[in-house]
Amino acid sequence: MVECNIMQRIFDIFFSLAGIFLLLPLFIPISILLSCTGEREVFYRQNRIGHKGRDFYVLKFATMLKNSPSIGTGTITLKNDKRVLPVGKILRKTKLNELPQLINILKGDMSIIGPRPLTKETFNAYKKETQKIIKNIRPGLSGAGSIVFRNEEIFLEKSEDSVFFYNNTIAPYKGDLEVWYANNNNLVNYFTLIFLTFYTVLFGNNKLFWYFFPHAPRPSGLLKEMF
């Protein structure tokens, strides 16, 4: 496990450096566009729960109103959320808003693959045992939970109480997925999930996840019907 973590860290550094270099032509125009539109904010920093339970600030391109955590559904974002700025809608749909997290990866706050870093509020929606396991692995830019819930906003939009639905339906299953990865963390799964991330973003289809990982937790009850 230690050797696997070291190798993953090496790949994380390589991929984050390569990503920053190759995507610089995107970083610059996006930064200029954001500085001229909306609330003229380029980056958004938010406190998240990290490795070993340590707090860190995740970086994103700004896509929402500055005080959005204090409005509406708080840290839970819905489809067609009115707090999302016009340019932000495009960035969120294409996942380009996540690109600054390559800096978090380079710094060691995150990995390319791992459980998504959550706010304290959403992290507390996980069971205590789930929290304990997830804390032992670096949070990721993508991962099992991110791929399966590629369109999480659509699920939340269909519920009458989005916060209750997230805490009591989505969070338990997402937690099971993140625990599954933590218990099956190896280089093969690391690279497979990187491939599935690109595939899911490009084609909007997460069905391949269960093809490659037939023994991963599957949705049940209402979530099964929604999938």
C-alpha cells in the first residue's frame, strides 16, 4: 500500500504539471473572461475536509455568486441553480471549473483520483465509519463517486427536499462508493478511473463504470430507479 501511494503521488505530480502546462491556453482566456463578467471573480476558494481530516482550501474557477453558500440550498448545487452565473454554467457543464485543482494536486492537498473533497456540512452527511475510512486517502479531482454521480444536480432537482434527499439517499451510496475505492486503491484502478473520467465527461455516460467494476456497490431503492 505504501509503495502504491508513493507511485500514485509520482503520477499525480507528473499529470498535474503536464495538465497545467498543456491547459495554460485555456486558463488564460477563462481567467480574462471571468474577470470581465459576473462578479469579476476569477478563482473561488472553499474550505474542504482533506487527508487525515485536515482542512485545506480547494481551488475552482468562480461559477456562482460570492455568497452562494448562504443562499438557497447552501453547498448543494441544483440543476439550473439560479446562483450559478452565465459563464459559470458552461464551465460547470464541461467541468472546466475544476481545472485549478491541478494546483491542489501539485501541492499534495489532492490526488488525481480519490473521494471528492467535501465541505464539513456535506462530509458530515456520511456515516462516522465512512468518514474514518475516507480520511485515510487523499481526496481526488475525480473518483468513483464523481463518475457515478456525474449528473448529481439532475437527481437533486427531481426531489422535493434536495438537502434531505442528498443527506439521506445520495450521501450514503456515494460514501459506499468512496469506501470501496479506498479499500481497492491500486494503480490499475487509479488509471481505469482516469480513463472513465475522460469518457464520462466527453460522452456523459457513466454505464462503463459497472462494466469495469462489476463488484462495486450498486444503487438500490429509489436511486436504482433514477439511474
